Amino acid sequence: MLGAAHKPGAIALRPLGLGDMYDGAFRIIRFNPRATVGSAVLVASVTMAIPVLVTALLTFTVGAVLDETGGGGSELIGGIGSFGSLFVGLALLQVGLIFVTGMVAHVTHAAAVGRRLSLGEAWAATRGKRWRLLGLTLLINLVWIVGLVVYVLLWVVLALTTTEAAVLVVWGLVSVPVFVALMCFFWVRVYYLPAPALMLEDVGVLGAIGRGWTLTHGAFWRTFGIALLTVVVASIAGNMLAVPVTIGGELGAVAAGPEYAALGLVLSQALSSVISSAFVAPFTAGVASLQYLDQRMRKEAYDVELMTQAGVLRR
């Protein structure tokens, strides 16, 4: 009875292990399929409909070929337009999945105390934080890109100022592991937990980054191991789900002939993106949100607060 009392929802209200988090993530998805898988599928379908519609329009008007030997200049431009629209669709998909991450944070918190959020309720819960979440993601990614650019420029400067191959080899042997280590440190301490913190706490963008830094203090390796394993598992599973569609699309494009090849490839890419996002986005966001809750339970006795919200304890 005691164990049941401390598990009013999808997870036990105590510090969580790896198995607890993965089991909890799947339970949350089953508990709220519309607000997790449904939100990811909706975002992916809307954004990937853009390149499909653009390519279909170009295919049946000016034509869209994959190389300059397949037709005239207008057809080549049509091909470029098709794959340009695919790039735009994929970019918009990533933006949309940022909001899905915010929704999943609220869904996870609600599921922990035994409440189920509908898709509309999960979206409404992000009100007032959506632009902050987008700004947070852009800021963190900008810092990461700046770090990458600086490192690449250091390579360029060194390559231009030295003629000794041994110097470049030594620089690579020393700098590559250091750079990878710094990026992993940045990912865990700065990048990983601010999104759920922003969604579930009364903090701004910088405050969320600070909360992520605080919660991962002293828990780097544990957080890193679970996060890395989650990315690997989700990537493999997502690819396994998407590969049959991709292969089928490529075979269909070949069978349909060069005039429909671009449409077939874009359509298969769109479908594979929808299928992959349906699993990868809610699962990875769910595990990250559970790691956030786990760190708060470990460091701040947040399990007591969750039990109070669930009605297990009285204030």
C-alpha cells in the first residue's frame, strides 16, 4: 500500500534510476498519447506538408528534375525549389519540436501526479513561455555554434601559419579530445535541463540556464550517461522506423521515372520525418523531463511537493 501511495501516476515519487526513467517515459506516452505522440505528429505533418505541396506544384507545372540532364532550365529550377522547400520544412520541423518539448515537460509533470493533459491543455500550459523557450533554444545553440566556429578558426590559423605537419598532428591529438569534452560538458551543464526548468518554474531564460547548471552540479556523469544512451537508443529506433519508408520512396521514385523522382524523394523524406518524430521527440523530451524531476527530488526533496500535489500528503 505504501508503494502504491507513492506512485499516484506514471512514476514512483522518489529518486529514479535509468529503468524507472525509461519505463516512465513509455508510460507517459501511453498515458497521454495525444499530447505526446499526437503533438509531434501534428507538428511534423504540418511542417513537412510544405515541401510536399511545393514539390507537387512544381512537378506538375514547370517540372522538377534532379540533375541538369533531365530537362531544361525551368525543370532544374523546379528541382532546386523542391529541395529548397524540403530544407525549409525540416528547419520549421525543428522549431515546432521545440514547442513539443515544452508541452511534454508539462505532460510529464502532470503524469507524475496522476493527471492526464489533453493536447489542448498541454499547449495552453505553455502559454507565456513559448517565445522564451524559442529564445532559450536559439541562445544556447548560438553559443554552441560560436564555440564550434572559434575552434575551426583556430585550425585554419594554425594551418596557415605553420608548415610542420607534426605541429598539426600534436594540436589535433590535444585539442580534439579537449573540444569534445568541452562540448559534452556544455551539453549536460548548460543545454540539457533548462527547457523543462523554464516550462515548470517561474524563471526566465537566464534563470532556466542557471537552474540547469545547479541541478546537474555533482551529477554530471549520471546525467551525461542517461542522456547519451537516450539519444543513441532514440536515434537507432527512429532510423529503424524511417528506413523502410525511405527505401520504399527511393524505389518508387526510380519506378515512377525522372519527372516524378523529386516528388517521390521529398514525399518519402516527409513521411520518414513524421514517423521518426512521432517516437524520438516525445521519448527524448520525456526522459529529459524525468531527469529534471529526478534531480529536483534528489537535491530539493521535490518528491514531497509532488506527493502534496497528488493528494498523497496534506499541506
